[in-house]
Amino acid sequence: MSELPNLVKDLALILMVAGAVTLLFKKLKQPLVLGYIVAGFLVSPHMPYTMSVVDKADIQTWADIGVIFLLFSLGLDFSFKKILKMGMAPVIAALTIIFSMMILGMFVGRAFGWSRMDCIFLGGMLAMSSTTIIYKAFDDMGLRQQHFAGLVMSVLILEDVLAIVMMVMLSALAGDTASDGGQMLMLESVFKIGFFLILWFVVGIFVIPLFLRSTRKLMNDETMVIVALGLCCAMAWISTTVGFSSAFGAFVMGSILAETIEADKIIRLVEPVKNLFGAVFFVSVGMLVDPEILVDYALPIVVIVMTILFGQSIFGSLGYLFSGQTLKTSMRCGFSMAQIGEFAFIIASLGLSLGVIGDFLYPVVVAVSVITTFLTPYMMQAADPAYAYLERKLPRKWVRRLSHLGSTTEGTQQEQSLWRVYLRKITVNTVIYSILTAAVTTLMLTVFLPFIRKILPHWWANGVCGVLLLALIAPFLRSIIVKNNHSEEFKALWTERRINRLPLIFTVLVRVVIAAAFLFYICNYLARFQNAVVITLALVMLTLMVLSRSLKHRSIRLERLFVQNLRSRDIAAQVNGSRRPLFEGHLLDRDLHISDFEVPDDSAFCGQTLRDLQLRNRYGVHVSSILRGRQRINIPGGSTVIFPGDRIQAIGDDEQLHAFGDGLRHELVPEDPEIEKREMKLRQIILRESSPFIGKSLRESGIRDQYNCMVVGVEEGQKNLTLINPKRKFEQGDILWIVGEQQAVDKLTNLT
């Protein structure tokens, strides 16, 4: 009889213990992440009273896969368009919080005499609040529909993205800790991140949606999940090949797939896989918790907890205040972020795998995360009393100005200058097409040119490579020069004031120089001509590219294809009716916003019309839309009936929407204590002479209305029952088949 491998035994132990502990934490209404950590501690060698894992190396491999799938799922929830639509306010808040908390964390580590890398990694861990824990706390406390919760989630999305960048920078910094070249290596890594991120995203938006669109008829749930996970692992492999972490590549692929129509389906299919491997990762985190280390480092744990609570409360509130929010909103946001979670564990795992942090730091961070997680709801509740205290202590003039800070900032943000819009457009356009040109040039000169030189003579090979390369990059170079030269902003600036014309011409010349530099490099690499000849040839080809109509049409087609792929998910959302209305942003000026509410299956609202519910009178909210499956009912009338599973979009302020959400969750149909008596029975009855139904039609008999039974049919000597005509009069001796509850059927039988 064969014996099970240790991996299967360890997985059985981990999943059984994790399942039992998470059920307990679910009962206690605590985050499941903490349950996984406790389960990991129970199956670790540090717990002598329970069974422990045999092969920790195999479990660590599964945990690494868990990190990949966790960040892949994070990428699926992330959208570059969302970041661009957020504006500068969340960026200012996120950068303020991250920079301040990193400096604070490094200062605390230095105060305890820890090493330089321990301090840097500690600062990175303290800078990242937990999206999972905050979202769960908002949901449990009924705050998810309030306006400040949306601001917090916007900053958390940016923090998650910046955490990916931070991981790459920390890896680069850890790779050169002994020399003075760490700063240059880190700067090089930043440029490398930007280059590959834009390259992968642009190429991915061209290729991935086209592939999914061409295979859409062949895709079912099984093939979709295989393809999605295959793309995730492929990008993770590519990422490690070019020098990044596998987690970074998984996040990039998730963000590319997030822009496709299939994104929602992929999220649903991948979630069970993410939950499994994610659970193994968090269990592996708990396995590193050593009670002896926790006792030895009790003082640092307490100090770090206090640093997070006070640091996030102060610097978090300042960050939101700098971004233009009112003092009360800023404090509610800042107090909500006073904890660390999953990204702290991932950064700590990175430090351990690189061997640059001490073994003590991981269990210390886990203990800090557990404590701050338990304190998160209390910190959220403390925001309003703290604001009331400050309101009493601060001068009235300060309070008045801080309370109106948000409205004045919004007014200036809406008045964006034409120059700012124009410069942003040409910068984005030039960067994207320059990266594409550099990528194609590198590929042709390093891969295609050595290959073609094996087939053709040296100079012939150079000529063929040069012609093909120029044909490939010509649309990109033309877009660098010509794009936005006829935009509305350019025309308005050109005609508004003559003083604008010289700077506008300068922007065009700068782009011409950039395009000429690419041509100069290619010609010089392949031909080795004199510089004057190279420059002349470059300018001639540049002129031909600008004047070429075919290149113009090619660049326009490529651009339209990219925009179509980028907007495909938004277009589908508009068609399916699941996208928020565009007027939502205008409601914020009047302290109103739109929130979605899902009707529970056992809600007392089900089966009632909007007129009967009187939602406007009871809660002060207005129902703007109801989403039912793929159907969207806009401006529903009073006769519209509410069904289980409906998604109601309601308009109101924070208090009104909170009251409506509470009513929807708590006004439920009570459970039937006599559910066993509701079983349906089928019975045959014969109408005797004394039956009160003789001489009456089915409608007149009241069998359905008065006795709550239904006549299935009448038996007339045939093989099948005959459907009874509602106008047919019952006669003595009729054999009826009745369906109803036991009590109702018995009552009806006694009458006949």
C-alpha cells in the first residue's frame, strides 16, 4: 500500500485547521486573514501541543504561488482609467501618507538600533494600510455607502499600486546594500519599471483583447480560467526574466485583463483559486510566528502599534486635508487607515527571501497587524469625538476655513488651463510612442539583425533590417511629431494670443528632435556614415513620414484599435446597464451621491411596489435605477415591484443612505416555524351528493381563493387527466385531483 506524500498530508492539516479556525472567526465577526494566521501558528513547530507541518519548503512554494494569484486578483480589480479619473486628490493623500509613515517607521527602527535594511523594510511595511481589513470594517459597521469611505478606497487602490513599485525598488536597494551604488540602481529600477509597465500595458491592450475577441465563441468557464491563469503565470515568468518579481508581472497581467469585456467573468472564475492559494500564503505567515520572539520584542511591538495608530491618524488626516477635503472628512479617512495587513506580510516575505532583514521582524509585524486589526473599528469610531474635541479647541476662523476647504479646491481643479491639458496630452503621447519605438528597435537590432546576417551578406542584411525597421516604427514616429498639432487646445492657444505661438512651435520642434534621434541612432548603428550624411538622411525620411498619407491612415487605425480595446469593457458596461450615471459627480457638490444596494432574498421589501414602500418619506432617498439581471429600469415608477436580488441605485446623503441600507438589511421576512407543515400534497377526491361544490364552476367554488388548493385536473376514464374548463359545472361523482398543503387538503376533503 503506497504512502501519501508529505505535501498532501501537510495540505490536509493546513486546510482542516484553517477551515475550523476561520469558521470560528466568522462567527466572531473578525477578518478571516487573522484566522489564517492563527491557523498557521497552530500547525507550526512553535506550537508543541498540536500536529505540525512536515515539509515547510513545499508549503513555501505554495505560498509563493498564493502571492502571485493574490496580486493577479488585485490587478483584475485595478483599472488605469480609474486612476486617471481620480484626479490629483488621492495621489496627494497617498504620497503624503506613504512618505510620512516610511520616515516614521525608519526612525522607530533606528531608535531600537536595528540595521539599515530592517529600518527601510519596516518603513515600507508601516506605510501600507490593509485594503481587505478596511473594506471588511466598513461593511460590518455599515459605513461602505458613505462618501468618506469612497475616498479611503481610492487612496488604498493607489497604495496597492505604489506597494508594487516599492517592492521592486526595495529589491534593487537590497541587491546593492554594501556599495554606494544603491541610489543609482534604485533610480535605474524606477525608469525600468516605467518602461516595461507602459510597454506591457500598451502591447497587452493591443494583443490580449484581440485574442479574447477572436476566441470568444470557443471560451467556456473551464477554458477561460485556464487561459487567464496561463497568461498570469506567463507574465510572472517574463517579469522574473527581465529582473522584476513574479508578483509584479502577475499584477500587470491582471491590470491588462481588467480592461477587457471578460474581466468580470475572469474575476468570478479565478476567485476560488485565489482563495485556496491565498489561504496557504497567510497560513505560512502564521507559521513564522515565534512566541519567544514576541516576548523578547514586546516593547518594540507596543511602540510600533502606537506609531501606526498615532502616525496614521495624524499624517493620514493631514494627507487628506492637503488633498482638499474638509477637516471632519480628513479625520474620518485618516483614522480609518490605522492598521497594516496583507502587503506588510508580502514585503516582509520579500525581505526574508532576499536575506536582508532579521528573522525577528516578520513575527513582530504579524503581531502588530493582529493588534491594529482588532483596534480598527474603535479607531473609526474615535474619529468623530476627536474632531469634536479639535473643533472646540481650534480658533473658529481655522475651523471655518478648514470646513470650506474642499469646496474651494474643487472649484480651482475644474478650471484647468489649456496649457496643462495640451502638455499632458503631448507628454503621454510622446512617452508611449517612444517606448514602442525603442522596444521595436531593440528587438530588430538584437534578434532579427543577427539572424538575417547568417543568411545575407553583412551590408545587405543591414539594409534589409533597416528598411523593415523603418517601416515598423514609421507610424510611431509620425504620431510623435504630428499628433495633437491640430487639437482643440493647440488651436485655441494659437489663436488666443500671439505670445503662445513660439512655445507651441517649440513643443513641435522638441518632438521632431526626439523622432530624429531615433532615426539618427538606427542609421548610425547600421551604416556608420558620417554624422552630416546621417542627419541629412534622417531629416529627409522624417519629412517623408510627416507628409505620407498612408502612414497617417495607418497610425489612425492603430490608435483607434487601441482606444477600442481600452474602452471595450466600458462600452459593454453601458450596454448592460451596469455603469454609474455620468451625473453622479455633480451631486457631490450638494453633499449627495449614488450608492448601490442589493435586495436580500428574504427582504420584507420583496413583492411590494415602490408606492407601497414610500422610501422617500421613510428614508429621504430617491430610487434612480433598478438593475435586474441584464435589465436596467431607469426612473422606476410607483408601480414597479421589488424582487429578490435587485440592485437598487439610490440618491441621498450619508445619513439617508445609511438609514436605507439598515432598513434593507434588517427588515426581513421572519423564518416560518412550521415549515414542515408547508409540504404540498396531491390527493384524489370524489364529489358526493352533499358536496357544496356541485353545480358550481371552478371559479365559483372558491377552491383556490378560500381553501388555498388547486385543481390539477378531472379524471374522466382516460389515460391522462383532463384539464378542467373554468366554466364547467361540477357534477356528482366527479373525480378531482387536488394539490395543496396538508391542512388545506384535509379541510377540503371533509367537505366533499
